[in-house]
Amino acid sequence: MPVDITRALAAAPRTTEISWTPGDVQLYHLGIGAGVPATDPRELRYTLESRLHVLPSFATVAGGGPPGVIAALSMPGVDVDLARVLHGGQSLRVHRPLPVRATATRTDRITAVHDKGKAAVLVLRSDAADADGPLWTAEAQVYVRGEGGWGGDRGPSAGAPEEQGAPDRTVERPVREDQALLYRLTGDLNPLHADPGFARRAGFDRPVLHGLCTYGMTLKAVVDTLLDGDVTRVRSCTARFAGVTYPGETLRIRMWRGDGTVRVAVGAVDRGDAPVLTGTTVEFTQG
């Protein structure tokens, strides 16, 4: 099989120097829909350099290199067709608020390969630190279709219990027609999100929005709605990508607030609330 499990797990970690500027942060925020209305003080925290705060999900694109899915495909022991790959889930834990400008080192390694029967799932862990210490730890779950069935460990279940009762808050967020084209400028140049021919080869009618764009839009909605716009209160964000978002659709984001956690479900309004993100949890510190 194109995934050499022994080699992938035994490979030495790959360390890369990354850096970013306020402009990179602003571009990311615009890519996930910030800045509407453009003069709203709450949005200026994401778009104006003199007031800039960094949404923690910026960590998924910091440094401008290939995202977790594509980075996993370049690791030793992995040689698969990009059209057979899907981003299955993402977790992120921030160890302290992210600076608006920094130089850091990011260390990537594959920590697990699971056998889901019809697919293999690679788990790529990324740890970043700067001169002041750890910044974040992230894990990307990468589904490789057609590479399962060798009898390996299935790994943790992807299922999550449905939320009971009415959500505490529900918001809707429109996705621009050109959202994926803008978000690509943060570094994720997977043609799935721009090229209709490639999207059809991957099994989709048309290009789809980046899962990590939906992830960022969702975290921003939680911060703005339930955390008083304070990005420094976020400690972690975990989500499973249960379906796709198409540019031009509207996302319905439902939130259930608990003690230090927010459970979230995201659906596509235009397709009868078809699930987009499930099993989504944001951990936060009390204000």
C-alpha cells in the first residue's frame, strides 16, 4: 500500500522555522469572513493592525506553508494521490495567546495510522514554540480513501452524541462565493478548493470550501457570541469534518454552553442543515 506504516511512524520529526506578521494574521481573518461590517469595532479587532488580536485557529495556517493534510502527504512513508485524501478532523490546543508577529519552530510527525476499513487515517501532530516557550499543539486527522483493510487498530470512534435540548445560541454565517479563493492565499493551494475538474475527480460536483476555513469561522462565531470577543480565553478547539461546505452557502452554527466548554454543531442551511462539523468542542477559561 502507498502508506508504509512502519516507516511513517518511525520517521524522525520534521522541524521547520516559521514566521508571520500582522498582515498574515489580517489575511487569515479576512479569509474566514472577518471584517463585516468593516467599521464594526468588534470586527476591527481582527482587521486593524493597531487593535489586532489573533484568533487561535490562525495556528493552522501560521507560517504560510502547506496545511496539515498536504504536509502529511510529504512525510516519509506516505505516497498517495491527493484526490483520494480528505481532512477528517482537527484539534488545536493553545498554550498561551498567539502573538501578532513571531518567528517560531514547528515540529511535525505522524503519531498514528488507523485502519478504518475503507480508509487509512493518518494523525499528524504539530508542535510550535518560540523563544518564550510552547505556543500550540495541533493534530490533523487525514483520511486516505482506499488504503484501509489491513487489519490494523481502528483508533478512536469518530462518533459523537447528539446535543439534547435547544441550543443556547444559534447564528448564521454566509460564505462568500469567492471565500475559498481568498482563503487559499493563506497557503492551502489544494486544487480541490478552486479547480472544478479536480473537484469532480475527487467526487464533488464543484470546488468545496476548506474544512479549516469552516473551522475558523466556527471558532470566531463562538468567541464573538459567547466569549465577549476575547480570543485569549480559548484553550482548545476540536472538530470532526462530517461534510462539506460549498462557497455561496450559509452556515448555521448552534452552540450549547457548559462549564468551561462550548459544544457546537454546524450545518449547511441551503441543504437542509446537512452536517458540516460535528463533535465540535471549544474549551475556554472563565471570564
